[in-house]
Amino acid sequence: MQDILTALCDPTRRAALAIVWDGGEHCVCELMERLDASQSRMSRHMKVLREACIVVDRRDAQWVRFRRNPGLAPEIVAIITAILKAEKLLELEIA
């Protein structure tokens, strides 16, 4: 659990996870563009999420594609979903 909470403490990782959480696969290049992050920075953030077993990756030629880990326990999915939803609500309140 500590690895998951540590992975979720960074705003860039939460933003990347919010994109990946839709159930589809997303390449690093897409995440870089949407989050205005460099390739090395985005790759480091995704490595943390992968090491926490929140996302899984797959190599597609020169691209690495990430998706939500389908093997996550439902309780962990509920926690992550709640965190992402709460962050989105806070952003709407601030705006």
C-alpha cells in the first residue's frame, strides 16, 4: 500500500494516471503532449506507477504503451478512483 500511496502523491503522476484510468492504452508520447512533460520526465513518472503495479506497459515497436493494471484488487481500484475523482472536484472548485 505504501508504494501505491507514494506513487499517487505526485501531481504529474496523478494527471498521467487520470489519462490512463479510462481503460485504454496510451503511449508516452501522448502523455508527454497532454501533460507538457519531457520524455525522460514522463518515463520516470510512469516507471514509478509501473513499479507500484498501478499500470502495466507493453512495447509496440519503438513505443511503450501504458494501461491500467487489470489485476488490481477492486479495493485498490476504488481508492485510486476516489482520489482521481476528488482531485477533479477540487480543480473545478478552484476554477
